[in-house]
Amino acid sequence: MKISIFGLGYVGAVTAACFARDGHEIIGVDVSPEKVALINAGKSPIVEHGLEELLAEGVRSGRIRATTNSEEAILASDASLISVGTPPTERGETDLQYVFNVLKDIGAVISQKSAPHAIVLRSTVPPGTLQRCHDFLAEVVNLKSIHLAFNPEFLREGTAIRDYDQPPYTIIGTEDDFAEKAVREMYAKVAAPFIVSPPPVAEMVKFVANTWHATKVTFANEIGRIAKSFQIDGRDVMDIIVQDTKLNISTTYMRPGFAYGGSCLPKDLGALLYCAKAMDVPVPLLNAIPRSNTLQVEIAVQEVMRSPARRIAIFGLAFKPGTDDLRESPAVLLVKRLIGEGYEVKIYDKAVHEARLVGTNLAYIERNLPHFEALLVEEPEAALKDAEFAVFTYSTPEFCQVMLNIPQNIRILDLAGLVSEPLVGKDYHGIAW
Ligand SMILES: NC(=O)c1ccc[n+]([C@@H]2O[C@H](COP(=O)([O-])OP(=O)(O)OC[C@H]3O[C@@H](n4cnc5c(N)ncnc54)[C@H](O)[C@@H]3O)[C@@H](O)[C@H]2O)c1
């Protein structure tokens, strides 16, 4: 492919060099004449292991050249990749002026081309940006000539070429077939799966990946600080933690849904926070966890309160399916809040109901939740009778069936993701989807 790359910084220079090595013909564009001159001389504009050799080879073979003339580059290429900076403004908002400057250049030229031209945004941008790019271009060019995709970059400085060659996946955020095909062709030599998603999802994935990495660093640092206060080497602790690939470093507990609860997570996190406090170790990230968890319950309450419904059916009272354990269950908190707001509540939870019959958790309910006894019903139908709103706090096949059969007039709040797509023809709501 003939590809023009706008912005020859860390991302653009590495992408140019790797694309050329993989057989593409690259025209680099930058507003900096110095960077353009360096590239044309086969020199790297940045310090990056192995980059200068690749760039020099690309220039020698005639597969890389650079220019400050964007018009010439667009006319001579099949696709443009935008990798200009997107720095934060003083308020922390992403400054998109460089992206729009490039789009202005592209918009002024692509109508002169007879062949379709793909525009691939590689810079990191907030959700909704590709749509803004589309609207911006639609002001100046025919809709049919707009072929946009968002393709986030995951390289790390210092290991950029290796990261380019071995990404976890290549994301194509687009709904445009021509742009998708162009991105697939660009990375044809990279041995990684393609993931095609709606543009805002892809845009958010890039932000979330970096936020997750920052969270991991900070989490490990806070654990290290607590460990040291107990004369424990924090590295020894985390070495063992990361060896558990079933629960710790895994996909478990990584889906949005309802709040955590139960007899262990809240208690043990609380105990570790107490240790940190007792040792005067500041751990703001860990301290925020219980607060954020309680907020998840409160957001569910607000979601119920937003509707005029007064009679609520709750599906799931324990903190997860298959247990009658009500200790620290977020659903218990939810019901308490709703009762406090004057709602009429009925609760269906098979395990809790059965355990109550045989008396295993009867004492707990009698002691801690005496007012819940009268609210528990035996069958889903009894919970739904006269209900105006059904709230599902966890997922079971039985609950899925109930949800699928709920009449249209009963509003649904799915806190646990029982279905992966909003239910068509039902008054279906979630708080993270
Ligand atoms: N640096 C990284 O490790 C990394 C990794 C992944 C994603 N990203 C993202 O990639 C984007 C680029 O980052 P970077 O570190 O390569 O930036 P950079 O600042 O190193 O390079 C940006 C380049 O764009 C040029 N430029 C500005 N306006 C231009 C225009 N109108 N036409 C042509 N060139 C123009 C600048 O002169 C500069 O050379 C950012 O959105 C960044 O968040 C960076």
C-alpha cells in the first residue's frame, strides 16, 4: 500500500519504519522541517532501539520519504494514517487541534482523487472523536468519499518495534468496510488478531488500557508500602500474587456489574485498610475501593428512583448465586435503601428461601433483617405480581428466563448483565451498559 503518515513523532516514525519494512510505500508528513529532513537522511527523529537502522533501510530502498507538503502526500497515497500529538489542555481535556489540522488538509484534497482514500486515526483520542472527524469532513467533502477508522497504538517507548510486531491485537474501530479493509492490509504482516468494534468502543479501550496499567502500578506500590511497614518485602507478596492466573491475573472480576459483597472481600479489604491506617501508611487508591463499591449500590437506588414505579421485585438477595450468605450482600443494602425510601419490595432468592425453611440462616435474618422476612417470596411469579419494576442483582439461568418473559409494562434493571444486548421490546436498563 501507499500510505501517508501524518506526524513523525514516536508513533509515526516507528509505524513508518515498520510499514516500510513490511513492504508498504511510506510518505511521512510533519510540520517540522527538521524531522522531515532527518527522516529523508535516513536518521531517526527520536531515540528508539533499532529504529534508525529500519528507517535508513526504508529510505535506501526508496520505500520511505518525508515531506512537509500534505497535499502531495495525500495525492500520492491510498490511505492516510494520523499520528499527531493529542496533548492535554490545562483543564485536562484532550487537545484535538493537531488532529483537526490534518483533517483540514485531507478534506481540502481528497475530493480531487478519483480512487477512495482511507483515513486511519492512530492518535489516542476520547470516545466520540471519530464521529466528530466524520462530521468535520462531511462539511467539506461528499459523504461517499469519507472512509474513517480508529486504530489505537499500544507500543511502549523503548520497546516500540517489538511492541509493534507483537501487539495483543489490532483494533479497528470502524463501521466502514473500505476503511476496515485498508487497516487489515496495513497490518497484514503483523501476527495478531484483528478486533473490529464500533469506533467509540475502540476509542475508550485505549484510554482504559492505560488507566488499567496506571492502576496496576499504583496498586502494587500501595501494597509495597503496607508490606514494608510490616517489615515484609512487597515484591515477595506480589511475586506470589501474580502467580495465581485463575483469580488474580485473569479475566475474573473484570466485568462491570453490581457491587462486590459477601463475608470475605469487604471484611479483608477493611482489615488491610485498618493495618495501613494503624501503621500510618497512606493508601488513597485502596481507601477509595469501599466508597466506590457503596456508590454502585447508590447508583442502582437512583436508577430505581428515576422511574415512577413504587412496587419493586428484587431477584437475588445474597451476594452471589448459589449461596444463602447474606453477610455484606450489596442486595441487602439496596433493599434497605429502597425500604427507607418507602418502596414496596418483594424479594425472590431461591437459596435464601430454602435455607430459611430449613433454618440455617433463619437466625441471621431474624437478628439482622427481621423486616425482610415478610418480603421474601417463594416463586418468581409472586415477586412479579403487581410489580412495576424488576431488579436483578446477579445472574442465573432461572433469572434469565424470568427476565426474558417479563411483561413489557414492568421496567427491568439488570445489574449483573444477564443478557449481553438490551432486550428489544422491553423497558430494559443497566447501569454500565
Ligand atoms: N508515545 C507513545 O509511546 C505513544 C503510544 C501509544 C499512543 N500514543 C499516542 O499517539 C499520538 C502521537 O504520540 P507521539 O508520542 O508520537 O507524539 P509526538 O509529539 O512525538 O509526535 C507528534 C508529531 O506530530 C507532528 N504534527 C503536529 N501537527 C501536525 C500536522 N498538522 N501535520 C503533520 N504533522 C504534525 C509534530 O510535529 C510531531 O512531530 C498521541 O495521541 C499519543 O497519545 C503515543
